Amino acid sequence: MSKIAVVILNWNGEELLEQFLPSVQNFSKGAAIYVADNASTDNSIAFIKKNYPAIKIIENASNGGYAKGYNDALQHVEADIFCLLNSDVEVTENWLTPILNHFDEHPEVAIIQPKILDYKRKEYFEYAGAAGGFIDQLGYPFCRGRIFQALEKDKGQYDDVKEIFWATGACLFIKSSVFKELKGFDEDYFAHQEEVDLCWRAHNHGYKIFYVGT
């Protein structure tokens, strides 16, 4: 089984950490958990140190946004697989196992995303990523489970494993070797679309990207 690190990017998100870290800690057995802090000015770091001493903290020198924040932080993480997880995502029991199994069984796969449901309306897909991303002939990104602002109800229609074009940055698993080969995210993207660009470049290097919704 590959060695995995779950890395949560944080900026002044103490309340989100308080709400969502419990599920990550409880259901991520075998994974190293990191919080990469983008120069927060609230009590995020003190909160983690007091309540989650097993979680490792990486303190970035500045708030460089999503792309630079992860590029800087992941230089300090040793793992086979990086899981980039938004601080407002609740994970469920056994969430890592299908992902890691797919990586181990399919060496050509470099990036994976799971099914992502709306936190407040769990019967619907989440806007950010849903059930795997694609891109149309005009270069417009879209997802299974979401077209523009319309979100589908989860009726099991995407309980599958499927090759996709891009994986959402809200919960993105990537082989560390591939992340380094691609030189990480393009920091011209401060926030949004950086994961589409990363996946596009991964495709150009011959790698496969999958959605694992089982």
C-alpha cells in the first residue's frame, strides 16, 4: 500500500478546522495528516497544536493562494501520494481505501478524485467537482453531476470508476512523483482553475486521471 499524506491548506480557517478536522483524523488511519497554513492571522495554529498534536503543521511565509500555498507546503511532505483536501470537506469512513487500491492496481493512473457531495444537502452533488471533470471543445470545464449551476441528485448514477479529464482541487489525489515532474501548480492561478491546468499538463505527459466513486 502506498504511503499517503493528507494535506489541508488553511488560511484563517479556525472554525472550519474545528468543524471538519475530526472526520479527517477519525477516518484517515494510516495517513499522515498535515495542515499547511498560509500565514493565518487567527488562532488556527494554536488551535491545532492544542487539540490535534498528532497533526503536522507547515507554516508558509505568506498567503500565496491555493497554487503557491500547496507548491510551497508539499516541498516539506514525504509521501507516495498527496491528497490535497479543502478545509471545508467532511470525509467518511474508509474513504482512502478505494483510492489507494486503484493507484496500486493501475500504475498508469496519476491523479484521482472521489465522489463529492454537498455538505448541507448530502443527497446532491457538490458544485466543486461532483463526479469528475471534463472539458468541452471550447475549453469550458464541466462535471458529471453539475452543469453550470444545476446540481444533480445522487441516485447512484455515478457509483462507478471512470477516466476523466480533470479532478477537483477540493479533494485531489496525486502521485508525488508526478506532482514534482509537472513542477506543481502554475502559480499564475491564485485560486480556481489551477487543478484543470495541472490535469491538462498531466495528460500531455501521458498520465491518466480517474474518478473513483465506489
